[in-house]
Amino acid sequence: MPTVLSARKRQGAVKVELDDGSSLCIPAPLFRERPLRKGDDLDICDHHDWMRERGYGFALDAAVAYLAARSRTTREVEARLERTGYDDETRNRVVARLTQSGYLNDAVFAEQWTRSRNSRALGARRIAMELQQKGIDRATVAIAVLQLDVENQLRNATMLAQKILSHSREKDPRAILRKAQASLARRGYSWDIIRAAVESANTQTDDPERDV
């Protein structure tokens, strides 16, 4: 039976080092309920059984509080609970409960995120990448991104290109165009939209009769 060497607090959890070289990550609420101190002997099996029995309620409360700040993806909630020491079984139970009750819905999250990021003039490729990084599966991402209006994307890209062309201090016209293209690419626009936007913006910038 291993003996506790140290117990150190970290955000939302306590890391317990044992004399057999192993360590435990215990959620802070559970540690407060059954604290471990240096020199305590620990029955690992009994401890894990107790954690599974007591952990669900605390994990559910933690997940709901995490979601209260803003919408999250399933993977984000899972990662949060994992970082604070909740085991696989507890995390799965919490996710299933939250999904069933409608608190977790990756498809709705993807739609909302897509609309929000499009309003900030980001392109479809950038939005899709962000969603995938948040753990949304490719099929759900594809459906969400399909809602983007191509004309709206082109309008946003053209406005950005106009700003770059109008305010650039470059003297070489080709360098200015490359700068605009690179900027739009970083924002995640497709090459077809980049080409059309830069061409349109360049034409308007060169037109002496355009509105100013």
C-alpha cells in the first residue's frame, strides 16, 4: 500500500505524489471531502471506487458551471473534467447527461461559431480549422460551413482587400497585391474568393470616379 509523499494544489485539483513513484490527480471538491496528508497510507482500489461513487455529482456541477460562462464543445468539457482529475467513466456519464438535456450540442455550437466568426470577416477555411481544433468532427464542421453565403464572404474579403490596398505604403503594385492576398489567406478565404476580392478591390482603387 503506497504512502503519500506530498499533496499540491493546482487549478481545480490536487496532485498527490506517492512513494511508489506514481501520482494521483484528485478533483478539489473530492480532496476536501477526503483529504490526504503526507505519511497517509492509501488503498488505491478503495480510493478509485470512492472517487467513482462520489465524483459524478461534483463533476456535473463543475461542467454546468463551465458551460455557464459560454457555450463549449463536448471535447472542451471532457478536457476540462480530465484536467481536474475526473475518470473516464465519470466524464462519459456527465457528457451523456448534458447532451441528453441539451446543454451540450456540437452541431448547434458549430452553427453559432460559424455565424460569429463570419461576422468578424473570417473565411470558411479558417472557421473550419477553428471548429476542428475545438473537437468538432469533420462532418459537423462541413455542414456548419455550408451555411456561409459566398456573396457575403466575397463582400467581406473585398472590403478587407480595399483597406490593405488603400493604406499600404508599398510602392510596388505587385507587392501590394501579394500583401492583400496573403492577408486574406491568413483569414481563411479560399483562393477563388481571394482572387475575385483582390481583383475587385484593385479595380475600385484604381477607378478615379469611385466614391471616397
